[in-house]
Amino acid sequence: MGISDLLGKKQPTHDAAPVISGILPPAALPGGEVRVVGKQLRNAASSSGMGAVTFAGAPARVVISAEDQSVVRVPDEAESGPVLLSVDGRLSNAFDFKVAVQIADGVQPVANPAVDGEGNIYTTLSGSRGEMSPVSVFKIDTDFKMRGYATDIMNATGVAIGPDGQLYVSSRHEGTIYRIAANGAMTTYAQGMGVATGIAFDREGNLYAGDRSGTIFKISAGSRPDAREIYVFATIEPSVAAYHLAFDYADNLYVSAPTTSSNEAIYMIDPDGQISEFYRGLGRPQGLAFDSVGNLYVAASLAGRRGIVRITPQREANLVVAGNSIVGLAFTPTKTCIIATSSALYQLSWGVQGKPLVGF
């Protein structure tokens, strides 16, 4: 729904209470900017008539105020619940709004987190180039208790759950993919991936790894290293680093990479390796994930507004979560969304069912 659909046509009366018709987007991380839309949202006759906004009782900073819409920054202490706006003592209706809750900090993801079939979450402490972090991968259980899960992976980057239920991790420093068993035992799964970044599995259990040169490697499924074939599946133009990968239901592979442009594309590669543009018009597109009905979610900015963008199969894009420094996301089995920023993880109770994991 656009802003024009939410605005009423009746002329405002300044002695009437403000009315909130909608909030765009309908969810946010703390610190994200949203647009409150309605009527009588400020007193145009008064220079001090800017409406005051609260999120579940927490006062918010109003960045821009007009009679029919206000841009508001979600406060750090905000929770999901009613948004209220008051003008000169007149209180609006309550409008329900979703705010993500921080569940972990002290992490440094550079791509999507991974969620296994039981709802455990995995993310990285990636570190600066050539830096060995004290912990490479963290595991956060369903009670949100975090512990170190893997060490000694230089610049851990992409994480994914394989069809065997084990965790796979790429090292962009070594060009290596590691497999980590439930007991923490780590083995080398594949080597020679260049500057290995994003990883993803197709329906047959083949693993794909992106390289910063734009090359995407395919590693055939196989229980033994000598039974796996590794070859170049596709190559995107060298200016595009294949940093983030995700598969749709038809085994088309989607690729994104952040640059300084505000008009970047999401690329789609079909099972035969043919490359096409799926959508263009995003700023710094990063982590990708699909829901159960085929919508693609991208950590990116759209029309200068940062957060999570939903792109439908018809290629219609809308910002659905506002937030800063988002690098990736993953859906859980309980219809929540785990959102990764560059330093923390958040959980959003969203009611969106994600695409099932391969093999589950």
C-alpha cells in the first residue's frame, strides 16, 4: 500500500485528534526510520505544533513533521506494541507496530546467519582481513544462550546448513569451505574457492560458493572428498562480487553484492548457468532469503531508505523492515526472522514462513 492510499481527502480541523492511518514500513529495528501517515499529525497553525510520537510508551525522535505524515526514528528502547501520536494534548488512535528485539551482540556477521531445523542460530565473528578472531562461529540456541561453536577459521564469511544438518562455513581469506559436525569437529569440505564469500545448497545437495571476482563455483554432492567435482558454474562481471547467494524453489540461484552504487541489481542464474537481472534499483544489496510463497527478501536500501526489501515474483519491491547496518537475514521454523547487523542479531516476530531448508 502506498502513501496516497493511506491519506484521507478530508480537510484537517486543528481541534480534532490526530489519526494514524498507517506506518511504513510496518516493522523496524531500533534506530530505523519509519513514516507515520494520517491526518492532523501536527498543528499547522503553530510553529511548535509538531506531534509527539511514542512506541509502546518510549518517546521517539520526529525527524520531519507535516499534517499528513511524519518521519520518525524508532527509539533504541522501543518494543512491539501501540504507536501513539499527540498534538497539543490531543491523542491519536493506537496503531500496532512490530519492533525487532536484540538477541545477541559481540558478533560480526558479514552475511546471512544460518538457522538449523531445530531453530538454533549460527553467525560469525568475521574479523578484519587477515585477522584471526578468538571465535570464528557462534551458536545461539532456542533460549538465546550464545556460545563459541568453531575456532581457527580465518575471516569466516558465509554460513549455511547442509542437507546433512551440519554447518558449512566459508573462509574468504583461505578460499576454503569447512564442514562442522554437531560435536564441533571441523573438516575441510572444499578448497580453491578464491576469495570465498556466500554459500548456498541446491535441492540436490550441491554446494555453491561465490568469489569476489564474480565467479560462482559448484561443488557436487558427495560424502567423500575424492567423489566431489568442483567447477565454475557461472561468472558475473568482475565488478560484481558474488557475496550473497540464495536459491528459489525452481533452483534458480540469486546473487547480490554491495557496492557504492544506489542502483545495483540482484542477478538470477538458472540451473544451466544462464545469467539475467532479476531486479535493479537497490542500494548496497546484501543478504538474501526466500519465504514459502516465493518472495525474495534483501538487506538493502530502496529509494534511499535502508532496511529489508521484499521483492515479489512479479518483481514489485517494497521496504518491509526499516533498519541500519543490516547485512543479512534468515527465517526460523517458528515464523520469526533473524536479522543480522554488522555487530548484533535481532529477532522479529513477523509471522512469515521461510523457504524450508534443503533436506528438511
